[in-house]
Amino acid sequence: MASKPVYSLHRNPMLKKRDDFEDVLEERRSSSDLRYALRCYTPVLYKGMTPSKASMLKSMVLQSDQLHFVMKQVSTETGKAVDDIQEEASAILEEMAHRLQLSTIRFFAYTLTKVFKNLFRSICVNEEGIQRLQQAIQEHPVVLLPSHRSYMDFLLMSYILYTYDLALPVIAAGMDFMGMKVVGEMLRMSGAFFIRRSFGGDKLYWAVFSEYVKTILKNGFAPLEFFLEGTRSRTAKSLTPKLGLLNIVMDPFFKGEVFDVNLVPVSISYERILEESLYARELLGVPKPKESTSGLFKARKVLSEDYGSIHIYFGQPVSVRSLSQGKIDRCQFNLIPRHIPKKPTEEIQGFVNDSAYRLVRAQEENMVLKPWVLLASLLLQNHHQSQASGQRPGLTRDELTQQAAWLRDLSRQYGAFLHWPDHASPSEVVSSSLSLHRGLVKMSEGRIQLAVEQGGQVNPGEPRTAVTPEEELLNRAVVILSCASYRNQALHVFLRPALLASALHAASSNHKQEVFNSFSFLRNMFSNEFILCPGATVQDFEEACFLLMKTGELQVTEHEVLVTERGQRTLGFLTNMLDPFLQGYQVVCRFLCEEASEALTEKQFIPDVRKFIIKHLLAGRLRYSEVLSSDLQKNALAALLRLGAVQKMKGAQQGTLKVNKVMVNSLEDTLGGKLPTQKAAVARL
Amino acid sequence: MAFNSSGGGSYRQQIAQQRLRIITGHLQRPEDDDSAISAVECKAPSSESDASSSEGKTVPRRRHEIMKWNGWGYSDTRFLFNKKGQAEFTGKRYRLSGLIIPGLKDWMEGTFGASVQHKSQATPILNSSSVQPPNLNEAFVEELKSTGVPYSHDAEDRVFRAHGHCLHEIFALREGKIGRVPDMVVWPNCHDDVVKIVELACKHNVCLIPYGGGTSVSSALECPPEETRSIVSLDTSQMNRILWIDEKNLTAHVEAGIVGQDLERLLNESGYCTGHEPDSMEFSSLGGWVATRASGMKKNIYGNIEDLVVHMKMVTPRGVIEKSCQGPRMSTGPDIHHFILGSEGTLGVVTEVTMKIRPMPEYQKYGSVVFPNFEQGVACLREIAKQRCAPASVRLMDNEQFKFGHALKPQVSSIFTSFVDGLKKFYITKFKGFDPNRLCVATLLFEGNRDRVLQHEKQVYDIAAKFGGLAAGEDNGQRGYMLTFVIAYLRDLGMDYYVIGESFETSVPWDRVLDMCRNVKARIVHECKERGVQFPPLSTCRVTQTYDAGACVYFYFAFNYRGLSDPVHVYEQVEHAAREEILASGGSLSHHHGVGKLRKAWMRETISNVGMGMLQSVKDYVDPANIFGNRNLL
């Protein structure tokens, strides 16, 4: 278990000290927005670089040895003239490149201030993080890695950096924004550059793109910003990281072209997400509206609501140099000219993958959790339990307050970065949270419960007549999934103990090795679902044991893991937390065994499995409507593919899935806890 | 030394005269009555052309009579701060000697945060009691006596030969700490003496460590502490004759103990030179150059040592190795010379070398070019190398080193000169817009036929102009070369005021020069900070040689160690990290300093397992009993 010095400090999360926040909107509310937008802006740059024009950047890219090499190569392969290819490259670059203009930034600074003041109560930033960032920008090329939960993220980032007089980042954005003509160009002028979503085989595109990014980075023209998760997370759970860009930004360090690169994880947490129900609908299969400028204006009604506060935490800059020390032998690049593109070695791929997970973990750890996140978890569990047992749904205000206080203490002990106002009484905190999220909860007969009964709550505009059972189910699921997206924000805090709790539940005995095997199986199964660092099974197991022992819920001896009397409640809560996921994976397995035809394609998988699940939900055979989430279904399929239980076919039947029914069946059983888990025990304690 | 060859004949002669005076002084002194020294001398197989043998030589047997025992160079020459607090260079040997250097104090204070108030004195004299008594092999000594080869087990002689000039070695001496030293020193007078000594050493199982000029910076001369046998230092300094000069083939046959300055001076007297001028040439010896694969400043015209050697003899425990003819190139399997070149005293003693010589150049001219930044400078050097028109020497100093050179300007005698200097500075920084904190300077040395030199000069300046370079005068060029040779003296001054430092070198392909320089300099700063060094270190480099496929880069690194409990350890850690960074950035383990024991740890990854095996098997065959037991290299 190699543990990094950067992280090992936080081995015991309780000891971790986090910075304080400052509200950047406060000053905006009391002084002129215009003056703010027009103020003198003189950020410090890397090693005193003078900012360079976007056109100079383009010509540097087009003249680079790297690009020339690939252009010649492509020319030989395709028989096209180098000049033509050069033109192609130039066009790609034109389509891609940013055109950062201060005037656009000032425009955004002005309008965004107006908008933000309307939408949010506060935008809180850790100033110490800003200071660290400022230091880092001067010393090394910096890559900003914000979490991605909303469209707001990257405007917000540039806004904050402008506010603190820091160099504005150049941001990698998906091509889908380009659909919005005006907005796309505005974003381009505020520093975004656009990349196609997929360009796997296109050598030239890849060369132009990677050279563009590296040129920005090596010369320190501006901090680079991209989203490790690749896309917005619709579930508020961190997505498993994408490695392409991280690979590109680390490459100049490996090749000695820069002394170091600093990676700065940034955690942006929204008290209420603007896209809340939009995401839920998307997950349920109502396709997301294509990004268009007019669509954005329609979203204006969104602007009149209260979205609470935003917390932005700039994490400790992570030096690639120290991260790779002793892991990467940079001499491997000594024998080949550096401009010849080479596939990264396994060693490097492994390292980049490892680093990516650690960085996403760092993002997770610094996410501020609001009390509502805890309430959502409690209300969801209550909802499902009452459904199963037929009790009256909901909790009284006192019950909820009491349970919330319990969960608050528990999550703090697990090291959650919880923003629970200390000056207010717990019941005030609960009330204020509920009022901010009144769209998701309702009060009936003195009991607080999820607003699932009338689907109309979610989209008040529509008439409530003539709803089919299926529509009603989906409407309810919208609320459940919205609520789950808040619970998901806290998942990373409870994940490891919850895996252990579920493992204990599933294991046939309390024997430590058996519990570990079961833990290891679940962890392996869910490693597409949650952020679980590759190869850290033992570490995670120990952490889970440590946390549960610390709070007196478990006794771990040399050979046995025992639940204490007082541990029952916590363990129950923790198993319930993972239960929807377990059921989701099981139902996907069952679908593949029972319904999957020979000709099932990857494309058809989601619609088919959705139909299957709706059928079962309507029949009352499934407990959690959350399993309707396409995110969960995709992750389950990815896990099965990874484990080899399902295979993607090549050749004639390209795109079809071949299901190993025996294996899928046995995985389903193991998830249900019916079989001892021998196969999955990869690592031993 | 570059400097010696600089001022033309008159200056050279003046220096030679001075040296002669000093040396005759030594010669007139009654011969030391040290009982250990036998007076019988063996006659070298001299020839008619050996006219020089009668003349005085620089290196006496008792080196400490003219050289510092715990610092660099001549005892009479050093930097110091005089009563007025101004820096001064003492002695009469160099052009800078006797001059005030007004800028040095400010530079030292500004660069290192050092203060003239805080002195760290060295132990003034060697305390013989701190030297362990010699572990003599009586039988060996007995038989040696009968051969008549002079020897000594005097503490001062032994201590002098127990070290090179690595920082940790000099630092320990200054503190009066003496580790394992040779148990005795022998002074063979000719090849045959060496044969006898090596035979006796084999017979009595004595460890031999060849010693030439003692200028090693790779811990190569350190006695292995684990060595239990008697260690004998074989000092070649008395084998210092030019045995013959062959004007038809332009070669000279020379004994390997001769030091660079004597070799050049003696050849100059006959109108020739070798052109091999490493920075250490005042003290380093021909045998040492061969043993470390040395490189000279003017290699662009004359070549490195491996290009200069036509024939050589080495005495090994297996016997004498040499080729049978003097053909200029041979296809006879792997070149056996390449087992000897760079063998660092692990296989035997080089005794005689036939070297190429050239007629002395008719004309020499210094020059310098100022570039707006280091990147442009490197691009220019690369272009010069590409066009294969490099002058005898071209060196590109970075901004820090440029400032350093500036601080070493002696006091100006006339108001006019300082006025002109001011004007130049104004022109470059204000008129041409060079940033004084980024500009860098290349120094040049042209040599040869007068017309061709002038033509060559124009070609190089034209290329430089394409890279934004401005000609900056002969003076700056000359001072640049002076810097490299006074720096060794400067280190002693630094050590008097809590500043320690060292230089190290590497070679690197052209496309990685800039990246490597930046990374290594940054790594040094970074590591110093990590290890609690209070002030930012001096971390500077110069591109000092150009080749077709790359360049040689030289780094200087120094810091103020006040507040550190174990400065040498910190120093070594930083140097180690810097070397790792060099290797990671595509640089080599060494361009010309060699491996010694300091860089041994990296040998395997440098030359591969098989490579190590090859070298090891040569060692095993040539010296199975590890008589040449300095444990360098492998």
C-alpha cells in the first residue's frame, strides 16, 4: 500500500484542518458592479511571463516539431500533400482555439454579478487556497481541476479568479457548447477552447489538440482548466476520472520540458443545483434539451428562485514532480526524440490513473456538505422503509431533527466537511434547509416526507389529469432521483464504512478474512460507481474498520469483526445507504440473464433495461425507483464488462453484447449475499 | 589555463620568468634531509631534443612548499578582504594578482547573504598528530629502497595525496579532519621505475594509487576506507620530460607526469603546442587527462584527449600495454587505448604518451557577444555547431554567471575606461532594450592565421546577429575565460565566509540543453529550500563546449551554510539531486570530470549491465589482485 505523503497526512480525516471561507458576493452587494467590472486587472503570471496573444499561440502550435512530424506521417499514410494537411491542422486549430479577451471577461464580470446576486445567498471561497494558488501560478504551470456539477462551474471559476486578480484560465470545453452560436463565441472569448467529444482515430486532431494544450502549459501563458470527470455529473456523485487530458498535461513534466506542473483540485459545491430536475429527467431517459441559445433564455425562470449558497474550495496544489518521485523513471524518454508521439507505457498509464483517482478523491474530500444533504439521506431511507413496511411515511419535525443531529455527529466523525451553522439550533437548521428545498419535501399531517405523491410538484405548469401508472412512476422517480443527488454528495464520506457494513451483512460469518473477501468483492463490483482508488483495497478496508471502531460500532480482533450493540443503528443506516445500488446491479444482472437477446446492442441496452425495470417496479417487485437511473445502469454494465461477464463483440456483430449468463447469474447471487465469496478475493489480508 | 595563453608572448614570458625565479629559489635550497627520501635518481632515457629537462618544473616533490595543503593552487595566491573591506587577489602570478576587485564584496553579500563580519577560519597548519601512523609493508619498503626510487612517509606528503578538490575533501581539511591517507608516497622518475614499483607491489600485495596533478573532483583519490593493505601513492610528478619531438609527423613523446602548463611552455619554446587546455591545466597532468578522458577548452581545433593521443604506454600488474606502431588510425578490433582512456587508475599507470602537436597559432583573438536571453544564446551556439564554424572556444554564460563575471572586474584605473563601460551598458540595456536580468554573454576565442581569424570572426558575429546578439568586445571575452580559472581560488574565499560550492558538468543533446539547464538550476534551488538553506543558492550554468550532436554544460552551485548543522551533507544531497535531474533530463553522467567514487552509483544504469560486465572482466584480467585498488568507476 504505497501511501503518498500528501495524503497520508489525512489518514485520520478528523485531524484534517480546512481553511475558512469568505463570501465574495458580500462586497458586490455594497459597491458598484460596473466599477468592479472595469477595475484595473493585473494578474501575476508564471515567472513574470508577459501574456501572449492567441494568434501567437496558434502559430507556435502550427510550427511545433510535434505537429510537423505527425503532419508528415499523415501525409505519407494518406498520400495527401503536406500543405493540405497543414491547412487541415490550421482549420482544426481555428475550430478549437480560445480567443480570450479581457472585455468579454469584464462583460461577464458585470452580468454574472447581477445574476449571482439574484440566485445565490453567498459564494464562499477559501482565501488561503487562493493565496496558495497565486503562489503556485508564479512558480509553476498550473492546472485547475474543478469538480463538475453544473454549467455554472466554469463561468464561476473564471469569475472567482478575476475577482481575486488571478490569471484567467484557458478551459477545455466539450464541443456541444458550439451549438450555441452566440454563447459559444462568448465562452471562447472568455477563455474556453473546444474539443470534439471523440476523436480516437484521428491522429492529426489528437496532435493539434495535445500540442495546443502543451504549448499553453509549457509557456505558462495561462493556467489550464479542465474537468477530470470529463462531463457534468448528473448524480452529484464524482465520476470516475478520464485520463486523456491529465496524460497530456503530465507529459511535458515527464519529458523534462517543464520543471514541475501543479495540479489544483477545486471543489465546487452547490447548496441547490440549478439543473436539479433537469438531471433527474435526463437520467430517467427524457433526453436533455440540446444546448441552444434560445433554450438558455427559456431557462430564465430558473433565475427567479433561491439557490442558497455556493462553496468553492481551492485544494492544496499537488506537484506532479513529488507525486511521481520514485514511480516514474524519466530517463525512459532519453533515447527517442521527444517530438515523436509515443503511446504512454503501462507504468505511466498506471501512474496517471492513480493520480487521477487521488485528485478526484481530493475534490470529494473538500466538498462542503450542507445539512440538507443529511436530511435528504434520512428522508430517502424513511421513504423506502415506510413503503416496504406499510407504515405512515414521513418523520415528525422532532424525529427528523433528532436523527439529523445524530447523523451530523456521525458524519463529522467520519471527517465530512459539513457546514452546519453552529449559531442556530438544530431545528432552525432543519427548517431553513427544508424551506430552501421545498420543491422536494412536503408536510402532511405533521410529518415531513418526500413530495412524491403528486408528480405535479416538479413541473407545476402541466395539468395533472390522465396520468398513466408509468408516467406517475417516472414523476415520482424524478423527486427520488433529485433527492438522491443530494444524498450522493455525502456518499464519499460513508462509502468505505458502508461497504464494510454491507460486507458484514453479506458475509456468511464474522471471520475477518471472509468479511474482507466480501468487502473486496463489493468494492471491486462498485469501482465504476464510486471513486475507489485502484489497488487500495486493503487500505480502504483498514480505514473502514478504523472509522467504525473509533465510533464504537465494531470490534475488530485478529480474526473476527463483530458488531457491537450500539453499532446496529449505524450499520443499519450504512447498509441502507448502499442498498439501492446493490439492488440496481442485481436487477441489471437479472435483466441480462432473463431478457437479453443475442442481438442486444450497447445502444439498446439502456432502453431495454429501463423497460425491464419499469415492469418490475410497477409489479412491486423492486423497492428502489432509483434503479431507474441510467447512470447506475451504465456503471453496472461497465463493471460487468470489466469483470468479463459481458463482452463487447467485434467484427460482424460489432456493438452487440455477449452475456456470460453463468457468470452474471453468480455475480447477482453474490450481490444478494447468498454465496460465499471465494472467487473475488484478489488480495488477502 | 586559458589565461596563460592569452596575452601573447610577452605576458607568457613574464609569467615563465616569474615561475623560474620561484623554482630556482626552491632548487637552491639545500636538499631536504628527510631520511625517507633517497637521493639516487634514475636517468631518464633522454634524447637530444630534451633540452628542457634541465629547466625548472612547476611541481616539486614536496608540493606543499608552493601549494596550499587545504585549498586550491599556489600558497601565495588567494582572495581576501583587505583592511578596507575590499576584495583583493594576492600574489604576482596572474593578471588579476595584486588588484582590488571592488564589486566582489557586494556581489557576495547580495548573492549569498554572506557577510564580511562572519568568518569561518580554516585550520592554518596541518596537525601531524591527527594523521594516523603509516601502515607500512616492511618487505615492500625494503625492496623499494634497493631500487633507489625516492619515497616518503612524511605526514604532510601523505595527506597532500589523500584528496582531490571535491568540496567535502577540502572542507574536511579546513576543519583539520584527516581520514584514511596513503601510507607512503613514491616518486618514480621514469617508466622503468614504475615497472619496478608495480612488480614489487604485486609481489608484496600492496595497494597502489596513481597520483598525477591531484585536481580530481570525483573523489577518485580518496583512499578506500575498507582497504586494509598498505596504500602507496604513486606520484608521477617527477616523470615530467618531453622525451622527443617528431616534427615530420608533428608528434611529441612525453612522460605522463608532466603538468599542462609545463607541457605547453616547453613545447612553445620549440614553436609548438598541444592545444589541450583544460581549466585545471596549471596543475593537472597528462596521465590524469588520459585516465579521466579529459577535455580542453580549445577542443574545437585540437580535439579532446582521445583525439590527441597517438600512442601510449601503461604499466599494469600483467605487464606493459602498448601498440606496436604509431599509425594514425587502426582497424584492429576494439581500440585498446579506450580501455586505458577513462580507466581512472584502476588498471595501471600511464607512463609515456605520444601526442599530436601543432605549430603555435600565429594569432589569437578574444571576443564576446551579448544576447537578450539564454534561449537566443543557445540557439546561436546550435547554429554555429550546425555550420561547423565554432571558434577555438565558445562559451555561453547565463545571466547569473554574467553578473558574477561582472563582479570580478578589477578596479578601473582611468576615468575614461569607466566612462566607456557606462556608455556600453547604456547602449545595451537602454538603447537595445536588453533586460539586465535576462541578458547573457558568449565568450569567444579565435586562433590561427590572422586573415582567417578575422574572416572566421566575421562569420561567427554574423550568425550571432541573426539571434539578436551584439558584439561586446574583446575585454569581456578575456575576462570570461579568466573567471573559469580564478573560480577555484574564489571557492576558498567563499569558504572563509560560510559559503560552500562546487562545479559539475554534463553533456546533453542540443534539443534538451535549455530544458536541462532550467530543470537542474531549479532543482538546486528547490532542494536547498527543502533542506533549510537560509538564502537562495547561486545556481548557474554555462554551455561550455559545442559538438555536432550536443553540448557540454557546466554548472556552478554555491550557498551560504550559516545555520546548517551539517553543511557538507546538505551539499552532497543537493549535488546528488542535481545529478539525478541531469540524468532525468537527458544529460550524461559526466563529460570530462569522470566517475571516480562520487558518481559510481549511477554507472550501471549509465552503461548497462553488460557494459559493467565488460569493464569488470577487463579489470579482472588485468589486475586480478586489485593492486590498483582505488575502487573508482566500478
